[in-house]
Amino acid sequence: MIAISVAGLLLSMVASLVVGSRVLALWWRTRKLPELLLAVATLCVGFIAYAVGTAGKILVEGPSELRGSFTLIGLSIECIGHVALVAFSWRVFRPREAWAGGLAGSLTALIAVALAGEVVSGELLRYSDMIPISGPWVPFGLAARGAAPTWMAIECFQLYSKLRLRQRIGLAEPLVVNRVLLWGVAIGCPALGFAVSVAHRLIYGTGLRAHVWALSTVSLLATVSAVALSLAFFPPKAYRRWLEERPGPAPRA
Amino acid sequence: MSKLEARGTVRLVLRDVGLDPSSVTPRQMAVVIERLLGAALSKRKVESAAELCQALMRELEQIGANRVEHHEDTAYDLFERLESDGTRRGRS
């Protein structure tokens, strides 16, 4: 069961690496900010942070300073990715709305404060060992970082529901409408994963590795996310045909 | 139908197809007028709804012709671009 769970997480890392690199290549051609933000978020959160964090857990058996350094580097990279995701949600979905700018600033500040709290309190090490937490910083940090994918997922689902209506009168392509839904699912799954992590920390104090059910839940979410991300960026011919030929809803009179 | 009612009708029709009055483009508005507004006006017992829509279309064309279209990159535009070149080429 643990092997299957690890496989799910690995699949998610590979999907993030491949799609993130391709979005970065897309940015190289378009030079548009949203592509850069999305590439940074996908690569940092989905691949680099995981890779560094896991390396710290698996490879470093020695002094806690070294493990702490690995964890800090991984967590800092993850924070950069989440800040990029927050900026993406603001610039892409709500560029003209003042409240969205305020929300983006607040979330960025919360992520930074949480990271500082985790480092100063020493609770940072609880990500790489099995000792239960002894303060609020870890769940607070997880919640602050989890807010980034949560916001983007909500925006994707809202846009999807609008585009479904536009599709009825030919103002949106079915493939693009579906892509918005898939990105919503791909980003919504990690958001749920963060919720599971926060709940687990609050109940048991330890990381998800302490319980197979928790690890399996997050692994399942990671697998769904990887499949959605891959389908969104590399839609197979048969899938595209199915989307284009599927009868759309009739316009309301 | 009063100005307020007319405005409300247009807003409702736009909402029904997921469009925002503050960001609707002339092209989107043309599709809405052509495909939905006539029916919405008829439903509200507006006489000669078809002629009214034709007049609106003419005005819209003029607005479109006089307006320098500065294309704003929307969320839809971004998601349209977010696809592998390989699958995009296979599509075209």
C-alpha cells in the first residue's frame, strides 16, 4: 500500500515537471507573465520542493542541522511557488479588482509569516521527522500555503461554469472550457491534500507518513491531479474528439 | 419598456450566457443580440423585437468600426494557449 502511495506521489511529480517545463517553454515564446507564474508554481510546488524535501527525509540521517537546511530550502521553494500561484490567480482572474490585489498581498504576507514562524520556533524539523508538533506554526503554515491552490481552484471552477454557458452560443471552444475544468481539478486536489495535512497535524500532531490511510488519501489526490494536468496539457486525439462531438447544452430561451 | 427594464433585460441575457456587462466585447455582444436578445425581448412582449435587434446590430457595427480594438489578455485567452504544441498541431 505504501509503494502504491509513493507511486502516486511520484506520478504527480513527473506530471508537474513535464507540464511545468512545457509551460516555461511557452512563456519563452509568449513572454507573458501568467505563463511564467504558472510555470514557476508548477515546477516549484509540484516538483522541486517535493524533490528537495524528500531528499532531506530519505538521504540525510545525520545531524538535525543538515535535515533542517534541506527542509528549509524545500519549504522556501514551495513558498515561492505558492506566491506565484497567488499572483497568477490575481493577475489572470481578477486583474481589475482591488479586493483580489488585497487578498494576494495578504496571502503572500501570511505565507511569509508562517515560514518565519516555522523557522524561528524550530517546528520546521517536524516536516522531516516523526515527532508530534508542539505549537501552531506547522498547521498555520500548511493552511497559509494551502490557501494558494484553493483560491486558484475556486477561480477555475467559477470560470468553468461561465464558459459552459458561453459554449452554448458558440463563444467558447469545448476543449478550452474542459481545460479550465481540468486545471481546476489539478489544482483543487493539492488544495484538498493541504486540508488533509492540516487536519492530520491537528489531530495526531505528526506528518501524513504516520498513517497509511492519510498517505493513501493524499496519494490518490496527487494521482487525480497528475491525470487532470496531463489531460489538460496533452489532450489525446480521442479525448479531443469526444469533447468536440459531445452535444453541448442548448441555449436558454 | 423603460430604459431600466431594457438595461435589466440585457444584463439578464448576458448573465444567462456567463458574460459580464463590464467586460463584454462587441463580438460577444453581436452574438448575444443575434441569437438571444430577440427571444428575450419577445418574451417580455416587446413589439418588433427583430427590428430592434437589427437596429442594435447596426449600432454595434458602427461602434466596432470606430473603436480601436485593444486586445486584453483574458483568462480564456490564457487557457486557450495552455496546450502542448504537438496536440495543437494535430488539431489544426
